[in-house]
Amino acid sequence: MPKPIRKAVLPVAGLGTRFLPATKAVPKEMLTIVDRPIIQYVVDEARAAGIEHIVFVTGRNKTVIADHFDRAYELEETLKRRNKEEALKLLETLRPNAGSTSFTRQQEPLGLGHAIWCARDIIGPEPFAILLPDMIIKSQTSCLKQMVDLYNDTGANIIAVEEVPEDQTHQYGIVELGDRISDRASKITGMVEKPAPGTAPSNLMITGRYILQPEIFDLLSRHEKGAGGEIQLTDSMLALMEDQDFASLRFEGRSYDCGSKAGFLSANIAYALEDTQLAEELLPLLHEMIKVPAAAAE
Ligand code: UTP
């Protein structure tokens, strides 16, 4: 059995420029999907995979993330006085245990690879998970849990992948596959960021969930700049692939890219429709809205 995956890094130091002005004072990760911030879904996914310690790599203006995962003393006392048992219970179940989160600052948004490198001392010499918090994965079983199961079977570095239409591969990081491991898993022989149209080695995009060995930190410490002048995680993963095995997992579920407006809004609709009572109120409104342009087009 390979070393267990106990820790996860959530990089939250990006500027979220695609959501300005909303993200001027509120971090992108705190925008809400129905009734909870995006980052709560990602922390829940990590905890459901057995993660014991979460490392947030933050930047300025992100202190509210630490507050969200802390005890809200005055609020909880007031809820107690008012006998709001259900709300109290909800806050309690969503809060990580004391001492199971760490916060470190990236200081400058030099790229995803640099953000991960900032967590090196807190992670130490053990394999760990990375969850990009602007990607929410809606699934029966936590996506990271599915990856941990594959990691326990193979001991490989694991990357979650999802099918995209062939004509969209140029927008994503795409993996090149080797031998099949199972129905949903294959060895990875290469990766390419945003391949030119028609040149993608597969139609499987990298989805923002990784399990990596700690040797990645040695490679990241070179601070080599890649695409866009940023320190890219993909470049160091490619270098690690020369010495270690990588496997892809086509997880069961689907992702919502909440870093884009369309992805964020569709996640809101998908999660809202899952709540029976909310769906009852929302569906007629959605039908009404959709009917308008259809009628106008006639
Ligand atoms: P993105 O580039 O998608 O996020 O990075 P962003 O920069 O916040 O958003 P836009 O493009 O300006 O709207 C993907 C993830 O990596 C983190 C981001 O917080 C996000 O979760 N990241 C990116 C860092 O933590 N540090 C960086 O230097 C870059």
C-alpha cells in the first residue's frame, strides 16, 4: 500500500479578474453556489476523500476564507439563544476540526506552480492532493475519493480528466494516454497546455484535481517560467513524468468551471434544481425566461 494521502493544497491566491467587480473586495472562492461559497464544496469533497489537513495558499483580501472555516462565536451564541438548532448543526458539520487547516501566503500571484510550491514546508515529504477551488465536481462519490482509490491501487501520480468536445480541446490542458489500467484509468505519457486546433493528443482535459508525489516541490523550486510568463504546474509535472508514473482517471461525475461566468451560473442552476423545494419555485421561472427569446425568434 503506498503512503496515504492525508493533506490537500487549495490554491486561492489568484486575482479572479474574470469576475470583477464582484471580486474587488470578495474573493472569487467566496462567491456562492445556492447557499454556500464555492470553496465549501471543494473542502467538502476533500474531507469526503479522507483528507485530514487542508492547506490554503492565499493572498491579500482572502482573510474572509479563514473566517468562513472558523467558529463564528457571536453568531453561534445568538443562534443558540434563539433555539436555531438546525442552523447551528449545519455550521458545525461544515466546519473543519480545530488545527486541521493551515494558511500560507503566496505574496505575489506568479502562477499556479508557484502557489503550490508555497505549501512545501506544510506538506513535507509525503504525497498530497491538489484541488483547484474554482472547479466544482458534482458526483455521487467525491471525485478526490475516486482518485485516492486509484492511487492506492497504483501508487502513481493521478490526474483527474474529463471528456471535452474535439473542437474545444485548444482551450484546455490535454493528456496523452498510454496503456489502459481499467475502464476509467490509463497511464499518461504526456500533457499539453492548450494544443493548437487539430493537434490535441486526446479529448481528455485536465480538470483541476491532482495527487502528486512530494518530488514535485524540487522541480517547482526551479521557478522556471512557462506559458504566459507564469510558473506553471504542468511544466513540473512533465519533468516529474520522466522519473515517475502518472495515471489519468475519468471520474464519475461532471465538473463546473466556476472561474468562468457560464460555468458559475450553470453550477448554481444544477445545485438549485437538486433541492426539491427550490426546484419547484425555480423551474417555472426558468421556463418563463427561456420561452421569451424562443417566442421573440418566431
Ligand atoms: P486562474 O488563473 O484560473 O484563476 O487560476 P484567477 O487568476 O484567480 O482568475 P482570473 O483568470 O483572473 O479570472 C486557477 C487557480 O489557481 C490559483 C487561483 O486562485 C485559482 O484557484 N492561482 C493562480 C493561485 O493561487 N496563484 C496564482 O499565481 C495563480
